[in-house]
Amino acid sequence: MSTAHHDFLVEIGTEELPPKALLTLQEAFVSALGAGLEKAGLGHGEIKGFATPRRLAVRVLRLASAQPEQHLKRRGPPVSGAFDASGAPTLAALAFAESCGTRVEALERLDEGKGSFLFFVGARAGKAAAQLLPGIVKAALDALPIPRRMHWGDGAALFVRPVHWVVMLFGKEVIPATLLDIASGHMTRGHRFHAPRPIRITSPGAYERTLRERGYVLADFAVRRERIRAEVTAAAASLSGRALIGDALLDEVTALVEWPVVLAGRFEERFLSLPREVLISTLEDHQRYFAVEDAAGRLLPVFITVSNIESRDPAQVRAGNERVVRPRLADAAFFFAQDRSQPLAARLAGLDTVTFQTQLGSLGDKTRRVRALAADIAAGAGASAEAAQRAAQLCKCDLLTAMVGEFPELQGIMGSYYAQADGESQEVATAIREHYLPRAAGDALPATPAGVAVAIADKLDTLAGIFAIGGKPTGTKDPFGLRRAALGLQRILIEKGLDLDLKSAIGKALDAVLADIERIGIHTKSVSITADITRNDSQKRQSPTTDEIYDFLMERLRAYYLERAGAAPTPGMAAVTTEMFDAVLAARPASPLDFDARLKALSTFMTLPESVSLTAANKRIANILRKAEGETAREVDVSRFRESAEVRLYDSMRGLRDSVAAATRRREYTAALGQLAQLRPAVDAFFDQVMVMDEDRELRANRLGLLAQLQGLFSGVADLSRLPG
């Protein structure tokens, strides 16, 4: 018998939700609810989410009214223990039958190979969707990514914001439930001012239309977003300009309004003398306005705002927004003039009075460490050591300016403007701006050599310092942004083609940090400073802390490569897998650039027909050598060869050894693996014809030694035994 289907709607009505989290909450609600339906076995059609400042909702099309019939097969006690000598059922048999809701006589006797057992075989009707949905919705709400939940009133409910109504409809019927201390119903709320009275939702299918036509609410986040984009674009065009519409700002504005109304305003032209970034930051970050530029890319003295109300007097709303933004811009102009009253370098002494991190000293301490590291890195980056050092010396000075105090997001940017105004070289000024790059995943990288050097030095110092005081990220917690810093560092090294010896650089950064910690007189939890300070440089750079930071940095590359592998594949290269990543990481490449070259070579090798056989052979070799640890001959004795396949493999390896080693030294890893692919016939023949674990101990050791040499040839590029096969 076919199961009936109806549309389902759940809406949680709240006070204003946090705008930057709204889209994430919608997506998580949809995902969690869908997962709950799948787990319950309730079939359904499309699942769609809705989100506005005052609601989260999900609509499910064609949701099954009940679970499918469940076929059960439960094993009970063995037949031998289910009946006594007279054939009467034992207590075990009776209890099992009762738990199945049947009689002993209805149970079946089935042989499972280990003996005969009592079985209950039957069917159970699935539960009704109306019975399951309240629990599924509750579980989905509990699973939402809400860092801190709040409670309100006298109830015990916890949610991101106070909840005032709950709609839960299956078809046209209300599913009775109490969620977050609110009884479900069919009454929603529209716009806070345009439609303050409750509105009845007759069915899930009528939800969007009812809110739009009677409630002055565009419930669909994507629809609202595109309307705002289109109307802001049109408003800018009417002013002979182009609106600057960033995705983050557009999402935030969309999350702030239910009924978007676009208005344009103006500000005084004198404020256009401020740096472009200051104007944009004031308009976007402080006011959630869209800036407008002309065809030449120059900002215009206008802005576009999105109101959440359809006013009878738009001019009044426009004037109000102009009145609010004017003092903001005036403050920015004042801060800019105040900061320019002294050169950027005059703030150097002040850095020593500002704590970077209690155990790591002041901003002045950090600046001196970064300056020394930047000088070491400069040559490899193609930068002037003098420019890199000067940029590193000045790069944190703008943190003490009034402008950055008011607009923290402009750190580095304002330093660049002030350095230029002070007569510093363009290279130094640009490096100050660039040293924070990349600020986020996918962000631009430093473009200048000095900027590259200072950016690397700054990130290395932060990583070394926080690791030294035991601040390694755990779980989802990363208060110092080390994961972002690590990935940014790796991207710079790989995408800029900088061949930096990572362990050596980490060692230098760690040495400087430990020296400052000792000088400050603070001992850390994660590093024994007394022991480390007495070691020589070489020993310190091989310390477990150095390896730990290296491993952390290299591990950040995993997601970097796997995400790129999800894009269109490169012709002649296999998509990177986590096993391929591990195979290269096992070789412990000195630099991320070297790692990249090895991984690309392995990706090419995996497209060769020989790769499958040789990968399997390497895995087999690794297993054999691991089990025979301590038995392997250090040198291969050709006089002990007994099979022609041994001679063939040895000769094939000897013929390639020098050329493979030379290619590996030149980092021509694709060529090295291509040559090693020629060994396939000899390797296949060896494993077909030779008994490695021979009873003769010396013969066995010699063959193990031959396999160890073969393994060594491949491991110069990657550990192929880590690949599937």
C-alpha cells in the first residue's frame, strides 16, 4: 500500500538574530533536519530553508506520512537452552517471546552455522511522521552551531535569541508539540511595523506568498539578497556610478532586513581627501552602506543604504542616514590629521609599552624578532635586506595610531599611507601593507619581495611563539588564528615559488622566541627552556618543538591540496588524494615548494599503467621489511643470487640508480619516477619467481637487502607503500 505524502513546514519565530550568523544557521537547520528525516526513514522531496532577522524556517516537499513497514529478524536463545527435557519453554524462551510481543509457538527455529536458535521473524508498521517530527525538529535545533545559547523569561529553553512563536504544519494540520517552551501552531508574524498582527499560515505551500503579500516579509534569503543587489546596482547607476557590492556586506545587509527598501544619500566632498579604505570602512563596516565609485574607480560623495521599512517620507530616512554618517567621517578625518602630526617611526618606542602576549613580551619584542627573521628570508625572496628590515621595523607602528584604534581592520593599510607620507620608499610602504596577507582563505598574497619576506617572518614568529607557550590549537579552538597563519605561510611559499628550508626557518624563529622568554624570565609549560637554552643551535632546531611546528604547518596543506583536487583535473595528472599527500609527507621534504614538486610528480606517476603494480609492490616490500626487522643485509652480495629474477632486478636497479639520484637532486621528480616505472617488469618477475623469506638465513637477508635498496630508490620521492593497492 502506498504511503500518503504532504508538505511539511516548521518556523521558529525569534527576536532579531545575529546577522553574520543567519545564513549559517539556515544552512545548518536545513542540513540537520534533512539528516534527521533520512535517519528516520521518512521519504521526501526538496528541502528548502528560509531565514530573516526574526525567523528560521524549513519547508519539506512531499514528506511521507509514515515510515515504511519494518521487517524484523531478532535472534533469541539457542534452541538447546530454550526448552527443558519435557519440551516446555524455559524462562529464557518465554522472556524473549514476550519482548517480541508474541508467543513461543510463533517463533522460528533457524540454523546459523553455530547452532540452532529461536528467531522472531515479522513486520512492524512504521511510526507516523506526525509522531516523529517534533523529536526530529528538536534534535535539529539542538545541533545548530550556536556558540553561546541564552535563556529568557521564567522558562528553561535555550536558544540563540528568545523565541516567540513556532509554526509546525504537516499539510494543513498543525503538529502538536512544544519546542523551546512554545506550543506549535499555524500563526506566524509579519514585519514588525508593517504587519504587527499574527498571520495564519494555511499550508506549507502558502508560506512564502502569505508572508510576502500580507506580512511585508521576503522569507527567502536568496531572493531577498538578489533584490537588494539589483536595486543597489540600479540606484548607483542612477547616480552615474557603480556600487561596491562585496559578498560579505551583501549577506549581512540581507540578514538585517525583511522588506528591503533602497535609498541613496550624500556626504560632503571634502571627505574624499581621506584614503579610499578609510571611506569604505566607515561606510561598510560601521554603517552597512554601499560605497559608489565612478567609471575611473574614484569614489563618489554618495552612498546607498538598505532600509527595513517602506517609509511615507523617504527624504526623512535619507536625511537621517546622512546625519549619522557625517560625524563618523568627521571623526575619521580628525584621526587621520592627528596621526599625521608625527612620523610613523616616532611610535617605535611606544611598541615596548604594549603587550603582544604576556609570556612573549611586547610588540617591540615581536618587532625585533620579525626584523631579524625578515633579514634572513629577504635574499631568498629576492628582496633587499635593508628594505625588508625597515618594513619589519615599522610594520606594527600603526597599531598605536588613532585611526587603527578606531578601524582595526585598517592595520597595515594605514601604516603604508603614513610611511609614504613620511618619505619611506615605496617598497617599504607596500611591504607594511602586505605583511598581513593573506588575511583569509583565498585572499591575495603579497606582491612585492619585501612584503613576502616580512609576511613570512611575521607568521613564523607568531607560530613559534604560541607553540612555545603551549598554545597549539585544539579541536575547533584557535584563538591566535594559527591555522590561518600556517596556511597563509604555506600559500606564500608555494605560490610565490620560494624555496625556504622550513625546519631551519622554524628553528631560527623558535630560538628568538625562547631567548625572549628566558630574558623575560617566564618558563613555559610546553618547552623546557633551561634545557633548550643550553643546547647548541643545531640541537635546538631538531627539538621536538621544531618538528611539532613543522608537522602542524605541513598538515595545513592537506585541505589546500584536496580542495584544489576537487576542481577540474590537470591533464596528465591524477587528482590528489589524502594517501598521496601522506606518501609525500613521509619523505619529510625540506620546503613546501619541494613538497609541491614531489606531489605533482606523484600525481603524474599515478596516471602511468606501471603505477598500480609498483605501488602494490612497494606496499608488499614495506610489510615484508617491517616483519623481518633486524634480518636485512646492509650490503647486497651478488654472489648469493640464486634466481635469474634476482640478477635482473639488481642489474635494472644498478642501471637506474645514478640517473634517478641525479634527477632527485635536481628535484626533477617526474623524471625520476618515470625512470623507476621501467622497473616494473623486473619487480613483477622477482615477486613471481623468488621466495624472499627463504629458509636459508643468509639468502633471506640478502634478498631483504635487495628489497630495501629498491624501497630506497622510490622513497627518494615519496613512500609509495602509503598508497592504496
